Amino acid sequence: MEKLKYQIEIDASPEKVWDVLWNEKTYSQWTYYFSPDSNMVTDWEVGGKTYFTDSSRKNGMVSTIERIEEPKHLIFKHLGELHNGVEDVDSEKVKAWNGSLEAYYLEENNGKTTLKVEVDSNDEFKEMFDNGFKKGLEVIKDLSEN
């Protein structure tokens, strides 16, 4: 597994960038490049459940929050998949990437925020992450600055 890294500087406070990242209205705008109908459902609890799903909320990923300190960092640990509303955290397919991390770090410097994203990936998903984060980070920047 490889750790992919992405970064962008945003002329906005960490609080504003955090809101754009995780607000229900703007989340689907920047994650559009991963999935045009993406949603995130979470209890915001460390060790709790977070689901990254399509609009039906029956297909996607099962994750948990590993660490959170608003508005400084949020780290997800991916546990498995959701298919037709059924969680799979045990299959051989899932075991290939189970436990991988997706981390968001926000650092303030002179009124600007540097957003850094690190995600564990295998070769199969590298192109999707590269495309999704490069385009998605530009959307986050635009939404945060305007």
C-alpha cells in the first residue's frame, strides 16, 4: 500500500475550510469527482461508524474515525464495504485494504490554511484518488474563498 499525498493553500480560516469539507451541502460538491452522488453519514465519534455512500446510502465504504480535533485534523480508518445495505468487513477482497487511513490536516499560517490530505492506496485506486483529490481540492479552495 502506498501513501498518496495532496496539498493546497486556501485563503480562508481553518474553521471555514473544515465547514466546506464536512458540511452536508458542500461535501457532495468536492467529492463529486470520486462519485457524482456521494454522501457521508457519520456519528462523529472516535471508534463509531462512518459511511461513505452513494445517494441510495446502500452502497459504499464502512469506516470509523480514528482521530479528530476540529478544525485541525480528521483521520478515517476504512473497515470495509457496504453492498445493498450489507456491511462486508471480512471478505478477502476487503482484507486487501482494510485498515487503510484517509487523513485531513488543516494548518493555519498568516490567515491562510494549508489543507493536506494523505490516503493509503493500492495501485488499483491511485488514478481515481489522483483525479478526485486534484479536482476536489480546487473545489474546496473555491468554496472556502468565496
